[in-house]
Amino acid sequence: MLASPRLKPATANLSLPAKREYLALLEQRARLKREKAERERIEAEAGGWKAEIAKCAADPLYWFDRHVWTYDPRLVGKPGGAYVPFKLWPKQREFITWLKARVDGNEEGLCEKSRDTGVTYLCAGFALWAWLFVPGFKTTFGSRKVDYVDKKDNPDSIFAKLRIMLRRLPPQMLPEGFVWTQHDNYMRISNPATGAVISGEGGEDMGRGGRSSLYVVDEAAFVPNAETVEKALSGNTDVVIWVSSVNGMGNLFARKRHSILKPRQIFRLHWRDDPRKTQEWADAKQASFSDPTTWASEYDIDYSASVEGICIPAIWVESAKRLAALEPRLSPSNQGVTGLDVGAGKSKSVAVTRRGPVVAKPQSRGDPDTTETAHWGLAIAKADGAAFLNFDAPGVGAGVASTLKHNQVAGLTVSAVNTGLPPTERRWPDGRTSEEMFGNSKAEVWWLCRTALQRTHEHVAFIEGRPGGVEHSVSDLLALPSGDKDSDTLCLQLSLVKWEKNEKGKIVIEQKKALARRGIASPDYADALMLTFVDTKPAYSLDNV
């Protein structure tokens, strides 16, 4: 085979000036090609960032998922370091959605929280999202001390958290014209492109600094003279978000939580919502406190932790909420009891069905029409498979009774109950009768519920192998529902009511007037559950109403 002739270079026969001109032309073509490729890359990148920024502006959760970092000093020296992507847990995602709904609805909100659940970071992150993407939006943070709001180089202050997140954003996401030394100041970060601002205030001056789109009061339960702050905030914005761990009942935060705000305005973030925390972690953390009320208030969100005489401790309620997941032998009885607490005026009517140890999700209605309430209660009892329907007879309950008399349901015994009547002849384990122990039927049924929840707490501790655990018969326990607004309201109300002894030395339950003086609304959900513990007698017959 003959070898292929060697190709001659294109410049082989060119003169030196022509060769130089030809090579220059080639270099120019290469440069133009490189410049074109670079322009296309920049345009593609710019288009990509334009689309990315549009997605972030439309959805704060999308922005959190892709661009937000947080700081945890406990991770210093460990793989990955102390700065980590902010991976929201499901309940934190719900919080961001809830917070945006308060802003969009132009209404007040309250978040009760366990310590170390990241709520301050969540609020700061939402404020930064609005600062980036909502022109003219102004978020103000307030706390009882200015150092809690902004103290540079202190990662525990709110503005330090803002700066941690802001400094780790992609450069393409920073506002046009933003200069750190010019636009990041003490208790003020401004967006030169949109006019959005994040500002801060502290102490009794909170709320007096102009107007805001959103105002976050941090650790609100600990703010002194909170009523004065509230008055100032009334002229600042409609969207005030009160954020705090709890500090008993004697403060504005607690009153707003229990008597003023509507369920949609309230958010709860408990340590159990954190997928990183286990019961073992909780036991070790709780054991580290010398005062048990510290754990109860700061982590278990127990408003009654430091209140003497609470009938049902919140920690017992928490155990009852977990019982169903821990006890496989738990099952509802065949015959259930529905308790119907009839509301008057603005108060809700609430129905709760208990089938042995299992409490169904409560249901409520705000319509004051007693005829419709009667039919509604009957329908719930029937749907829940109840054999008995107990309703409170005094007051507005009399209107329900007249309807129930003429609308009997086969297989359902309806009883009008007056818990102000004397207790039954029940004998308790210590040998005493209910008549000897209690001032009225109301105290007796609350004590029956209290006893069931105490046994539940001991049984759960037994299952989990914790100190104080005692195994009980499953039929003596009480499993409470949770995870929805009505169920959570029931669980909360159970641990707010106090007991005491009257002048005869008998146990009585705190009356509604006394609860109101403590800033607590009528515990309608708890009262509905208590009606399921009433042993109906001929005295409770509809014929006697």
C-alpha cells in the first residue's frame, strides 16, 4: 500500500507578511468564538438565575430548601462544621406556611414553642425572604432587651442570625447596589433595590419605631409591661407575631393564647416535632434541671408548671397523647359515650366521644341555635357508635333537651346532666366514697379523668422503661387524640383547671369565673370529655328537665 502524501500547512507557500496576516485572522476567529461562548454562558446563567429567583420569590419554602444556611456552635470541630443547610422539618414547614398566611391575612398570630426548636431562625429567615422579594416590606423584631435583638458577633442575637443567612446567599441573589458597609447597620438592614427593611427594637420602646409590615415579638411571655407594648404595637402594624416559650398564666402571652386569639392564629412547635430528639434525649435533658418546672414550661409548653393545684398535670396529658402508638393492646369498647357541652353566645358547642379507654377527635360548632345543636349532637353520637349521649342540662342546655325529647334515636340513651348535683356512691381504692371526697358531681368526674390519666402516665413510663413506671390494665387508661386543632385544644384545656378543698374539706373544681380571672376562657372541650365519665341515673332522665 502506498503511503498517503503528507499534507502541507495552509501557510506553507505564503510570504511572511501574508502568513502573519493569516494567523492573526485565525486568532481573531478563535477569540470571537470564545467571546460568543462566554456570552452564551453568561446569558444562560443569567436566565437560569432569573428563573431561580422567580421560583424563590413565589415560594419561601423553595427558597429555604435551596439557599438558606444556619449555624449551630455545637457542631464546631465535627464533620461539615457549624454552618449547615437549613433543612426544615415538616412542622417547621407548616410554621412558614402559617406565618405567611398571617401576613397575607393581615392578622395577629402567636407561636408557643419549646426551646431549641428554631422558631427565631424561622422568623428571621421569613423576614429575609420578604426583604429580598417583596418590595417595600418592613419586618421589625422586638425583644425585652436590645442586646437580644442585635449584638454583633453574638450568634444568639436575632440580627446575627439574619447576617449568617444573608452572607451565605449566592452573590447573584443579593440586591443590586447592596454594599455591606452601607446597608448593614446596627438593628437595620436595608435593600437599596426595593426599599425593603429589617429593623429592630428593644425594651419598652417596642412598637414606637414607625410602621411595619410584620412585627415579631420574641420571648413575648417574658416582656415586662407587655400591655404597654401591645398598645404601642396597635399603631405599628396589624400583623404582630408573639413568639415565646411559656411563663405561666399571669402574662399577656398566656391570655392571648387561651382567651383572645382564634385557633387559626395559634401555632405550636413542640420538641417532639423535632425528628432529631428522642425520649432518651428528653429524659437526660429533664434530669439535668434541678427544678422540674423548668423542663415543664420551657420544653413541654406547660402553662400550669408553676401553678399550684392543677388537677391534671400537662405531662400526664402528653403521655396520653402517645399511648395509642405505644400500646398495641389498646382498643375501643363496643359501647361509647358522647359528651355534649352546649355553648351559649360566642362559646362553641363541643362533642367528645369516648369508647372505653379511647377518646375520639372532638368536634365543635359555633352556631348558637340549640335545635340544630341537638340534631348535630345526635348525629355525632350515632356516627361514633355511642350508646349514651350526656349533655349539660343547666342554662342553654335546656333548649337542647326539648329537641332531644322529641327526636329519640334507637339504641341511644340520652341523659341531661347537672354536674352541680351531689356525687355518686362510688367507693374509691382508699375506702372512701365519692360523697365523702367531693363537693359535687363535677369534681367526681374530673377526678375519674385525672385518675385515668395518672395511670396512663405511669403505664407509658413502664413501657418506655423510665423511673416511676407502673403497668396498669389497658381498660383503666385513656388515649387522647392530637395533631388537629380541636384535639390539641382539648389536651391543652385539661391541664389548665385547678382543684381545691371547700370549707367542708371536700374537693371542688375551679369555677369558670375563677378561670376568667386568670385569663382562661371556658374549658368547653374538657367539660365535654368530663361528661363521658358521668354515670347516668334516673335523676338525669330527660323527663326531669
